[in-house]
Amino acid sequence: MGRKLDPTIKVKRGPGRKARKQKGAETELSKFLVDDDGPKKLSSRSRKRAVKRAQVTKEPKQEEKPKKGFTDENSKWLKPAPRKRKIEQSEEDEDSDSQWEEDDDEEGFDKKEMEEEEEEDDDDMVDDYGADEGDEQDSDGEELLPIERAARKQKKQTSKKPESDDDDDDDDDDDEEKDDLKEDGEEEEDTVQANIDETEQFKLPAAAERAKEGLLAMDLQTIHQRIRDNVDVLSHFSEKREEGKERSEYLSLLRSDLCTYYSYNEFLISKLMDLFPVSELIDFLEANEIQRPVTIRTNTLKTRRRDLAQALINRGVNLDPLGKWSKVGLVIYDSSVPIGATPEYLSGQYMLQGASSFLPVMALSPQEGESVLDMSAAPGGKTTYMAQLMRNTGMIVANDANADRLKSVVGNIHRLGVTNAVICNYDGRQFPKVMGGFDRVLLDAPCSGTGVISKDPGVKTGKDEADILRSAHLQKELILSAIDSVNADSPTGGYLVYCTCSIMVEENEWVVDYALKKRNVKLVPTGLDFGKEGFIRFKERRFHPSLKLSRRFYPHSQNMDGFFVAKLKKLSNAIPSAPRERDEEESSKTETAASSEQIQNPESKQQKPNSTPEKSNMGQKQKLKPKKSETPIITKKTGVKAENKKPDGAKKAKIAKLDGETSKKNEKPDKMQKVKELNGDSTKEVVMEKKEGSQFEKKNEMKRKNLLKNNTNRMGKNKFRKLKSMVGQ
Amino acid sequence: MRPLTDEETKTMFEKLSKYIGENIKLLIDRPDGSYCFRLHNDRVYYMSEKILKLATNISRDKLVSVGTCFGKFTKTQKFRLQITALDFLAPYAKFKVWVKPGSEQSFLYGNHVMKSGLGRITENTAQYQGVVVYSMADVPLGFGVAAKTTQECRKVDPMSIVVFHQADIGEYIRSEDTLT
């Protein structure tokens, strides 16, 4: 049974066992200056050392004799360089003791061993350098501390070992590892000796070796080193490449290494390699491994940033203003109290919010008295920010499709004292029907989350092509609904901000580009002067040049979650499916009934599907396909291609009619022929042949299908699959 | 969403007047517009009339919250005031209680206020009077009911309860789900 620990009784404790005390300069100095051992009390260690010192002065001469086998009288003055011998000695020590035995004259075997051990001990732990060792060192012109000598010994030993191992094994990858090791080892030695061998090359392992690697677990260190070397080679490709090896081989090795090292799936790594140059890619991946700093936003409805900062500092929080670009943001470095539970938090003076989430609201900048819609509001950070910018005037509609997450919106709105908000639970796509005519709309679309990998590492392995496309599809529908909910004639507004926490081009620039084509909107500057500009072109896609006004944010460059922000202004309330084609739409509508007519204007087809239900089916299918783009090759996606070949019968006819949005006139004659053939018989082959003829046709088909349907009827998944199977894909 | 019936209005105003007395009319006639109470899913919401108009466009099952929720009516038609109403009670409160920094946390966890944690209390507080609880920095923490009159508070021993806890801002974390 122990004593009861009473915290109120404080027992004073003296210095512990290991506490050191300075007694004062004189006493310290006296230790150095006084040499004699007599009056001094020696500790056990110092006693041992003294003994050894005494022995060493005796021993070296005797030991050297037997080792070298000198028996003549020169031994007294003839002293060979000890350093090298001793290193050799130590190696020999390990190999065999028999040599000593043979050379042993007077001393017993045991004693010799002891001496050797002692000498070795000496090497490792000696405080003073033995007299003759000191002399010989100086004569060599190099001073090596005993530790350095021991290190060299060790190095030589280790360099011996792998070679012996390799000799035993027959596996290729051992050779490869040996190469790596040797390279590493060589590199180390090179740097130690300050001779960087520039012909040292990063050797690309052969395919067979790589296959074997899969079976052997390579340690992360080696992989990391290999990644670094690979990146180095790729950055200076012409100088550092191996002869006969293609860049693609290096890239594929890098890809698999990155997947292993950072735990991503192949798909995501390939996408990232398309987005970033190789060196930036490494930065991005590293940034995703660590958390972004915690940031809070002051609620100006209840307090000021200055006062809040003061109150939090009093509680023991270490913070700083977020940056020049924000007047309400604070970044928390560390805190002795939980930031999400302080009385200031509970009374609604601030909100925990990521720095990147400030940006879309700053871009939108809602004014007092306006009516604003937030289509994907949960958990309510942006909604409340908008409310504080509007000073609780006007009206905000906060909508989210997920009822559970809406609870947090309610909580946050009440906590922060927002009084002008209405919270509802609709699917965002229903919005213009429920209510429209908002001055401003914010759409923070649900996305794949590739920008917030640091928050959710599951994204690394959980996302694939289908997920991205599904998100993109949903986002396109949402952005159209959002645009339709804005009132273009609003005196103060007419703006929409579209943002995602993803860095994928399919979810960002592509969606905005789609909106530009489908509605009377244009991009305007976001008002955010930092961040990277959006892409105008990406791989085979080309976007509208105004996409430059959108902004991208990355974790490795702006130190905030990956984000994309685009601000659009609505020019007119009329809903065309595509802005330029409004005039032709009416004429095209009349033609839809007649099946075998070619339409003069490529663009006008979009309206047709509305008139007939059949077409709507097609349209829905096409919905799922990637959106049209001005130029090329959307069809390269396999899913898309399948859809292209769908048509049969009447549908084909429709497709023919709905041909093309692009202004390429040379397609028209092709289409004419196609239409006639389609009408003649409903074989796909004809269509195929035609398609072979020109890539454009495929593209047109896709576009048609895309344009065919508006958001209203969507074909369910089953129907789509049925159609697919009908078509025989 | 529907307006409150007379009985419901009466019950609610009775409850409110426990805390803010006759200042209720200040809640309804405000300089920046007229506000009203509406009932939706047994909860009472306080909103301006502009918002009311827009909220009527939303269908009943999709509407989650409008303006500020003051509280809810129980199955037996009793009115329970919620913490979300604090922002409107605090400025008009007639009787206030200030809590020492040490027992602030305790109150935020849902405990009653003891004499040892009592900092200040308004004069002439009657027993069982509704009070609003503040921290020493004048931050409203919640509301409750006075267990003792001001005079008694001076005399009573440190471990006895002086304010019964009814709602506190810690509930935003503890019972986020029940706010709606």
C-alpha cells in the first residue's frame, strides 16, 4: 500500500541523482590543472582508465613485435605506421586468432587476446591519444580521431559483407539492389572524399527485375532514393539519361514508385503526373502527407478580430493573422485549450474554417440587402461568412441535399447569430423550380476531394475514372441549375461563383467551359490576386480563353487545401441551351418531326430532344458522356466511344439530325450521307464506316447526345446499360 | 409553417416574459422591420417578414429552419425555450447573473451554478425568477432560474445552488442534433 498522494501538499525536492551542479570556476579549473592522481578521488571509470593508460604505454611495443614478426633489435626504434596496421589488425582480429598464436612468443594466448581487445577498446573509448599513436598520426599528416578510425573500420567491414552475400545469391534483383547499394555507398564515399563522380548514373532496372521486385518487399528508403534519382534524371534528361532508355520507361518506373511510396492508386498518380511537372509533383505529394494549418474566421457580427485574438491569447492560444488577403482570418499555431470548445467559440465569435473556404465567398462578395443562394451549404462555414458580409440583412437560402449534414448548418447559423437565413433540404438540381431570381449564387459543388487529401487520405486509393466522371456529370447539372437560379437583371448582382475542393481538370475547367457553352454567362475576374490561373488547355482539351480568370490553389504552393474558384456573370435570363444558337433553335424544332432532313446549322440540334420522349432517352445517355468541346477528341475515353455506337433505328436518325455543334462546315456533306444511309437501313455499320471517315463525326455524335437532353429527364442507370447491351457493346 | 394560435402565443409569451419581462414587444416591433413568430414542426421560429415571404416558397417537408428557432412545443403543449434564443434574450434580460471564470466551464457542461461560482447578481431577484447567465467578460453563457433571492444568496453557504441550469451554449456541441 502506498502513501496517499495529496496534491495540495507540495514536498520540496532537492536535486536528483543525476542533477549536475556547477561549483564555481575555481573548482572546475582545478580539475583540469591538477594532474596528479594522488590526492584526487578517482571514480571507478577513471581508475580503469588510469590502469589502461599505464598498460598502453607498456604494451604497444610488445604487441607490435609479434604482429609484424620483428625479431631483430630494431624494434625499439623501428616503428611502423600504426594506423593502417591497426585497422588491418582489427580485420584480422575478426578473421582469425591463429596468427596471433603463432606469433606468440612469450606472452600467453589469453593475454594477447586481452591486449588486442584492450587495444581495440582503446581505439573506441580513449580520451587521450596514446603517445606513439599521436606521433605516427602526425607523421602521416592526417589526424584521425579514434572514432574516425573505428568508423573507417566499420565501413570496410560493411562494404565487405554485401559483396559476400551477392556471391551467394543468384537473383537478379539482388544484383540490382547491390547496384543501388553500391551506388549509394559509392555516393557516400564520394561525398566524404569530396569527389563527386559525375559519371555515376541512375540505372534503370530491367523489366524482369522490376517484376521480381513486386515479390520482394523493397524498403521505403530505397524507393525514396530511387524516386529522387529518377526525378533528377528526368529533369536533366538529355544529360543524365541512359543510352537506349526512353523517357517513358523512366516515367513508368517513377509512377509505380510513387504509388508504392505515397500509397496512391495508379489512376490518381497518372492524373497527377498529367497535371504537374515532375518536381512539383513531389512537392504536392509531400504536402498531402501533412496537415494544413488550422485557421479560424472571426465572426464580425459579434466581435472584432483584434478583440478575439486578444481573448484567445489570454486563453493560451498561439495565433497570427492569416495573411494580407483576409481581414477576418487567423491561423492557429498551437493551443493549450481545444480550439473547438472555447467559450468564445461557443458564443459564436469565430468559426473553424479552412483558409481556402474563405476564397469563394470573398470572390462572390454578397452585398447588403441581396438575396443569395448557397446550393451546397453544409456545414455552413461559407453561409455564415456570407451572412456576416451582408450584416444579417437581405436573405440567404442555405440548401443541402444531405439532411444529416444540415443539422450542422442549423447549429452554426444559430451559434453565429445569423438571422436572415432559411435552411432547406432540396437536391440542388431542383432549384430554379423551387425558387429563382437570386442576386448571387454560390455553388460549392460536391467533388472527388483530390484537393483535400491531407484531410482524407482515403481519396488516395478510393477514386478512379468513374468517380471523377460521375462527379463531373453532377457538377455540370448543378452549375446549370445554379445559373438558372440567378437573376441576370439584378441591379446589384447577377453573379455565380463555382468552386470545388478538387484539382482535377474534369471537375473544374471542364465544367465551367460547359456552362459557358450552354448558358448566357461569361467569366469575370474573381478578385483574388493570388493563386494559379486556370488551364486554357489540358492534354487534348481546349477551353475558352476566359478560363484564365479562374483560380487554382494548391497545398504545396499556397499552403491551403487544393481549391478551384471561378466567378461567372449572367448576361441574360433567357435560357438557350447554348448561347449563340438561340435563333436557330426555333427553326430546328420544326424540323425534328421530319426524320430525314439535314439541318443547315450544326448547332441547332440541341433543342430537339425536348420535343420527343425517345430523344430524351438518347439525350440522357449522352448526358453521361463527356461534354462537347470545341475541338477534339473526347471520344478517346472508352466509355464515351461505346455510347457513340449506340444508335439504332429512329435514334440514329435523331443523332444524325442533331449532328454537330461545331462550326465545321466540311462535316455537313458527311452528315448528309450518313443521314440518308441511316434512314435507308438501320445498320450500325454504315454509321461506323462514316465514323471511320472522320473523327469529327464521332465528336459530333457525342456532342449531339450531350446537347440532346436538358437536365429534366435522366435515364436511370439500368436503362443505360440496357441500351448499351442492345447496341452490343 | 403556420402562425401561432392564441393559446400557443400565450404560453410562449408567458415563458419569455419570465426572462425579459415586458420587453417582448421590442421583439416584435423592431426599427428595421416587423418580425413574427411562426410554427413549423412544433418549433417556433422568429423571423422578419421579408424572410417569411421567401420561405413560403419552400415545401413543408423540405424546410428545415427559418430565421432563429426560439424553442419547441412539447407533446403536452408546454413551451421549452432553447439556447438558440439566447441572442434575443440577452440584450433584454431583466435579471442577470455573472459567473466567476473558474466555474464558467462547469456551467458550460450543464451543471448548476453554486454560490462559490457566483460573481454578481442583479438586485431584487425573486426566487425562481428566470435569469440570463453571463461570464465576467459580459459574454452570455446561457439562462436559468434563480434558486434563491439575492438576499438569500448572500447568506447561504458556498456549496449550495443559486441558479438552476436550463440552457447553456455548450449545448451547441453537446446536443447539436436536438437543435433541429
